[in-house]
Amino acid sequence: MGCFSVTGWLARLTWVLVLTFGLALSLGCSADSLSFFSAGGNPIVFVSDSDGDQEIYLLDPESGSTTRLTSNQAEDFSPRWSANGENIAYISNESGYDEINVLDRKGTRLRRLTNNPGADGSPRWAPKEDKLVFVSEREELGETVQEIYSVNAVGETLTRVTFNADSDKLGDWSPDGEWIVFYNEDSQENRGLWLRNPLGVNLVRLTEGKDSQPVWSPDGRYIAFIRQQGDAADIYVVHKSRGGGWDDGVEELRLTQDASDDLSPVWRPDGKTLAFVSHRDGNPEIYTMQADGANQQRLTNNNADDLSPVWSPDGKQLAFVTYLYGKAEILVMDADGARQRRLTNNDFEDVSPDW
């Protein structure tokens, strides 16, 4: 009986291993990717069109192993991690329209948050709760308007945040969750950066320039943004006047002053450094600088486009997209540009990393 029991146990174990390995193959992931995926950590979420349309993947920043999270005949794009790292918001056109979906990091719980015969985009997670704001095109009184809305992570309690005749574009949440910053490029009258409480109250105008891409510093003191002036775009920060609130007037500081475009500012988690993309060398390269614009350093140096920098949660590394190898690939480097490592290696477009 003892030998029979052990043999039966071995047979059952063999079937379990076969089924597990088969499941891994059907999901398009390797044993290594399953290992890093189940162990937690901080994988990079990104978009790849390796199966013919855009899908959402996870990427191990150490080994380069990937795990595919979505699998459909639609375009899935613009993924964003939630603040607690448990969920990913992204856009999918599976319904025929661009809608906001939320998927947990295991790829097992998919929720569609919006159901709108228009276009929803730019999902941004609240810093301290399961809530998102997004941009939505909706028909009202016979006209299609683009406004900002908020919704909780289960698709309930939809709230309209902005109300005007222009197309509002979403920037970022304040770290305390009290404000969202957005911008408008439609008209001279409403151009610039604006603040709004996510409940749709307390509108504050911050700037009046041709400003875009606002991102809040981790300590909540500054908002970095892009200002277009003539043929060039530069990076600025805006902050509250001494002793006042955001509605008591603000001060601006210009950080870059180059004849070429400086774009895509992203704050290091410690709030002391900004990474950005600069065209000053003839093609887009990744740079860093201090929060006051000092010590601007070039991190990438090649003849291809380097784009979309994003910091690791501990601020020790940067992921970015490069076209150095032809198609878009994702690389990781140390915060000073050292140890640049290629993580994706295929003949397809791998873009939109978020860490």
C-alpha cells in the first residue's frame, strides 16, 4: 500500500506540473515571469502590438520576462498603475469606443468603468483611494463636449468635474487628493493651467500661457509643466506664493531655456530631480535636472529617439522607450544614465511604460 500511495502521488504531481506548464504556455508567459509576477515587486506595465494589436503586458525590470494581461481583438493602451500597485487602468476600444477598463495585477479581475458612445481617455488614479479622473467626449444638448469626469474603481458614482465650452485636457492629481490640475489649449480666453476639486468645485486659474503636460511634485509644492513660446517648448514650475494658497496667486520659474523643445517632465519620487526629454541635440534624448533647473545632465546619447521616461518607485532607475533598434523597445538605466539595459527585444512596438 505504501508503494502504491507514493506512485499515485507522483502521478498526480506529474499531472499538476503538466497542467501548470500548459497554463503558462496558454497565457504566453514563462516560468520566470510567473515567478516575478507572483512574488510581487514592481513590474513595469507597458503596451505591445506583438500579436497584431495593442495589448497590456507586465515586464520584469531585472530579467526582461513578460506577462501578457489582455488578450482580445481590440486596441488596449495607455496603462496606469494605481497608487497601491494593485490595479491597472487602461483604455480599450473593444466595445467600438474608447472606454476605461481596470484590471488587477494578476490579470484575473477585469472591470469596465465607462460605457459611453464617445471617447474616454487619460485615466489618472487618485493618490489615496480607489478613484479615477479621466477625459470624456460626451454629447450634451446636441453638441459633443470634452470634459473631465471622476469615477470610483468599480464604475459607480460618475461625477462631472469641469464645465465649459472648450476641450479640457487632464494633467495630474495633487498628492493630497484635494486638487486635479488640467489645461486648455482651445481658446486664448481659457488657455493655461487650472485647478479643480475632484468634486467639481473651487475652480482656480494658475497660468495664462500656452501650457500643457502639468505634473505635481511628490511633496505637493510645485507643478512642472510645458510652455510653448514661438517655435520652442520649455519646462517651467509654478508654486504657491509665500504663505498663501493656490488661489492666492502663484509664482513661476523657468527651468529650461533652449531653442529646441524640452518636454515630458517627470518627478523623481524624492521630488528633488526631474527627468525630461530634450531635442537640443538634434533628436529626442533623456535628461535630468534639479528641481530648480540646475545641473542639467544628458543620460542617453545616440542618433535615435529616446522617449517616455518613467522613474522606478525607489527613484534609483529610469525606464524609457528607444528607437535605437528600429522598432520601439523598452530600456532601463540607473538614475545617472549608467548600466543601460535592453528589456524588450522583438520586431514590434513596445511603448507606454509605467512603473
